[in-house]
Amino acid sequence: MAVTAGGELAFEAPGYRDALCGFIGASVNAVRDDVASGLQPHFPHGSVVIKPALEELPRPEIALLWFLDTKEWDFWRPGEDTFADLT
């Protein structure tokens, strides 16, 4: 789901792709991640909610982020931490 000032847009809803493209090049201000809510990177103008169902997993990593301040990658995988329920 993409959350912008215009509201929430679910995957495949009209405008969803355009909302996601609007985050390209924007810096992540904060990241919330827990099993109940999934992964939620927050940008200056909205956020993205990543909470896939098991059948929606396209590859081994659900998400990865590069943190400029620490110069490190963080990975989110099924069955681990935030996505411990996807096994």
C-alpha cells in the first residue's frame, strides 16, 4: 500500500504505480518495522506499507535498504524478524 497526502492506494488500484514512482529519489526519513505492521519506510510526502502474504513473495528478499548514515544495507526476508510470520 502507498500512503500519500491523497490517501491510501492498494496494490493495483488506479494511481498506485504513479504514487510509488513519486517516491523515487526521495530520502527515507524513518522506518517502522514489526510483525503486526510489516515494513513501513516513511518519506517526506508519504510512506509505503510492505506487508505481503506468503503467496505474494517474488524472491528471497522482501525488501532491502541502503542507509547513507551507516553505509550499510539492511535486508528483510521471509521467516526473519519483521516477517517472522512468513514461513
